[in-house]
Amino acid sequence: MNSAFFLLALSLATTSKAQTLPPQTPVELTREMSARLQLNEGQFVKLLTLNRTRQTRQHEIEQSTRNDASARSSQLAELQAQYEQECGRIMSPSQLSQLQQDENQDTSSDGNG
């Protein structure tokens, strides 16, 4: 269930916003997450690095699997699993819980709007 949440969050952050707004940079995304989750400086730096890496890798996957939706889905799911593991190392359990609550609220309002 946790994997589904993070995959949904990644999907929403990169696809639905991209349709209406320019994609967030890793810095913007990390600042937003930091404000919502009250990350300390060390967490911010680690998460920024992680978000940069994830965005770069995601772009590479999307480019290399342009004509293969199955491979793209599989590789993005693997990337997301790695992202989840790293977030678990960076954030406290309460921060992860807050992130999940925030994303669930975002998906509810997006789905009904």
C-alpha cells in the first residue's frame, strides 16, 4: 500500500501538474516538502539530492522507453521503490506519515475537482 501511495504521489507530481503548470524543479519540490514536513537542514540537503537524482533518472527512463509503456512502467516503479527506501532513511516516521496524509488530501481534491 505504501508503494502505491508513493507511485501515485510521483505520478501526480510529474504528470498532472505538468499538464497545467511547468514541472517543479527539485529545489521547488524540496522546499515545498520541507515547509510541509518541517525538515531540518540535513534532511533538506539529503532530500534535495534525492529529488534531483529521481528527476534525472525519471527523465532518462521516459526518454529511453518512449515506445514501450510496459518497460517504462516497470522502470518507473523500480525507481519509485528506491525513492521510498531513501525517503525512509531521511525522514522520521511522523514526517513520512504527514507526507502520506498530505498526498492523500491532494489526490482526493484532484480526483473530485
